[in-house]
Amino acid sequence: MATFRLEIVTAERMVFSDDVTALIAWGVEGQLGILPHHAPLMTMLQPGDLMIRKDREEEYLAISGGFLEVRPDKVIILADACEQADEIDVARAEEAKKRAQETMKAAPMTVDAASAEAALRRSLARLKVAERRRRKPIGPA
């Protein structure tokens, strides 16, 4: 099965580096899928979940935005922040979601509401990835 090299980097660390068979990410114009031999591309990423497929196994990560570049030899994601499912503090993400919703409700159509909407998208992505980890069966089926 054909693969490509995927590297996910933040300012703090290398989050992921491995050969994978597929990637699904949220670009600025919607969801996009990357397979081996994809045409070169560069796009901004929205906050959301990343799905990485390797050997028929799927892994999900939460990303808060950044850039994706498809090169002939590899795919690089330069992320503002990126967390694997086991790194997500669900209680903290729930609290961030509530704060963002309250800010948006209290002051709609303001700069604060716009930044609260971005915070809401980030917290929803984190919660979605954490929920997928909780639902994933552990051990042989």
C-alpha cells in the first residue's frame, strides 16, 4: 500500500512524524483529503480534527489552526497547537467551550465574539477528538 511521510510540527515540538496512507484536515474552504502522490498544495488550516490513517488504523488529533504543505516527498503541517487524544484535558476543554458560548451570547457581533467563536471551534475540536478516543474499543474485538 502506498504511503507518504507526514510531519506535524508546533513551535514547541514535533507532534507526529511517520509514513501514513491518508490524511483528512480542515482547510479554509472545507475538509480536504490527502493521499499518496497528491499534487503540491499549500493552504491554511482551520481549528478542527485531523484524521490520520496508517495500516487501516485511524488516529485523530486536535489542531488549532496552522498551515498544510504537500510536497513531492512529504506533507508538513505547521500547527499553532496540536494535541493527541490522550493529551486532551476534557474538563478544561468543556470550560473553554462554556466561556466562549457565554462571551458570544453576551456581546454578539463584536471583536470579543469573533475571538470567542475561534475559541469555541478549538474547544469543540478538542472535545470531538477526546470523545473518539473514549468510544474506541481497546484490545482485540
